[in-house]
Amino acid sequence: MKILTIIGTRPQFIKASALSKLIKKEKKIREIIVHTGQHYDYLMSNIFFKELKIPKPNYNLNIKSKYHGEMTGKMITGIEKILLKEKPKFTVVYGDTNSTLAGAIASKKLLIPVIHIEAGLRSYNQKMPEEINRILTDNCSEILFAPSRLAIQNLKKEGFNYNRMTQVGDIMYDVFLSMIRKIKKPNTTYDIITTIHRAENTDNKSRILNIIKNLNNLSEKFTILFPIHPRTKNFMMKFKIFKLLSKNIQISLPLSYVQSMSYLKYAKLLITDSGGMQKEALYANTQTLTIRDETEWPETENLFWNRLVKPNGDQIFKKTLEFINFKGRKSNPYGNGDTAKLILNKIKKLK
């Protein structure tokens, strides 16, 4: 059996590492890996292949930063050519990026069944590109692997056939558990880790200025590490925002997986707009403030490990003071860390 896996971003590299590791041991399954190039910087791409021991991609489309339509269109064209050449039995896509949607559309058009890992997530905000990608990808997919009970409920509400969906847990939890021995206390720890990269924050000058203002105020009370995403860096350079950032805030390049998890595990609080890091903070038992209007991971809120905060006034500052030492309920709604195994067993039964 030949499977084509489409990846292109940091979270997808992490997710794919768990399943690719198991597939590599299977004599009857051959995996062809396609890297779209959506994340191309060494610290956002190559380092994860090395650290997580992901097989080298068979193809790299090198489609770098572009507007959504152009990027997705070029990806569809490139993936289609590979599909026609390789003729896989299934295409595997992860998450909700442009790479995800491009792989799903190209495969669906060629009648190649799509397997969507992380299906059924919904923020119910269709202004988010990721929400559009999720919905369309689920509708292009024959096999839907959902991370939680709520994700299954979302699919049922939308009329998906029950036979197409399986609750398997979160594959990123597999990776967290497999790397736990390498996640050690850093030489320097920080009270707060912050990551900001979503367009709704980085492309909105008033929002990013408010976030920076709150971080500056917090830096007078707490130590802060700010690993900066290339998109955020470009925006802050364009509008000369770097000079407004307090010298008390430690700026760093993007972190590897182990570095990121090590700082996160020994921090008191995460301030982020990342979807994946909301879960990773839950696994690390670190409180989170999510700088968004909604989340596709509401279970993290229900367990009191996560709070949505709008960048208005001094809300980030106030909520940090209120929750920096707060601990949520010890429960994991995203499985037992055997998600990749459950997915592989299901794939092996497909005809």
C-alpha cells in the first residue's frame, strides 16, 4: 500500500513524526512525503525533521510565503502532478493549513481517498482562514480521525456519515510523551512564554500594539521569553514596533520542539494565539491566556487551563495577574498517547 503524506508547517511536522515513525516499520506500507514549503525557514522546518527523526521528504514544492489563493493554487498544481506520478492509495493530511486544503482538493479531484487527521475541529469563526480550511478538508475526506468527543459531535451536527469518523485522540500528545525524557529544565527559566503569529493579531496594528503594551507592563513584574515568528517579525519591522518593545522582554529565534516544550513546562503562564500550543500547555500543566476571540480547542477552557482574552485595554495584564498561578483540572480529553497506533491500525484495515 502506498500512502502520500502532505505536510508544510511546524505543527504538521510534529504530528506527522508520530505516524511516519510507525509506518516506517511496516513492510506492506510505503509512505511518500510531500513538503509544500509553507514553512521554509530552517528553524521552522528542517530542525523538526532532524530533532523528531522525520524521514526526508520525497518531494519539496518550495512554495513560500504568498497570499492564500496563490499559495493554495500553486500547491494544488504541484501536488496533483505528484499524485498522478505516484498513484497512492490514500492521501494523508493534517490540521487546517493551506497545505492541508491543497492536498485534500488535489486528491479529491483525482478520486484518491483523503484521510484527515485532526478532523471535526471548529472555532465557528469563518473569518479565520484555518476555519475555512477545516470545513472544506473534512468535506473532501473519506476518513475523518477526530481528536476528541466534541470534534465527533461537530461532525455529526454537520451531517457526516458516522462510518467515516473515528475518535482517536490528539497525535501531538503521542509526540509529547515520546519526547518527555528530553524535556528538561532549561538553564534559564521564564515566568511567561509568549507566541503571537496569527494574521488577526499580526496584521492588525492596533491589536499588536496593545499586545506589546501589555507585555511591556508585565515585564516589570515577570520574566518573559518571546520566540518570534517570521510573520510577526516582518510586521513589527515594517511598522517599526520593535523599538517599542521593553528591553526586559527576551526576544529569541523560533524554538525547536524540545526547546519550546522545556521552556513551556517550567513557565508559569503561556500567552499565545497558537492552536497547537494551547494543547501543549495543557500537557505541560501550564496555564494559558489565548489572545483570540474563540478557540477550536474548547476542552482546554473547560478544564480551566485556558482563557480567551481580547487585546483590549489592559485585559491581558489583568488576566495574567489573576491566573498566572492558577492550576486547572488534571484531565486529558485528547486520548492516551496511542493516537498514531490507532490511526495506523485503522488504515491497515482499509481496502
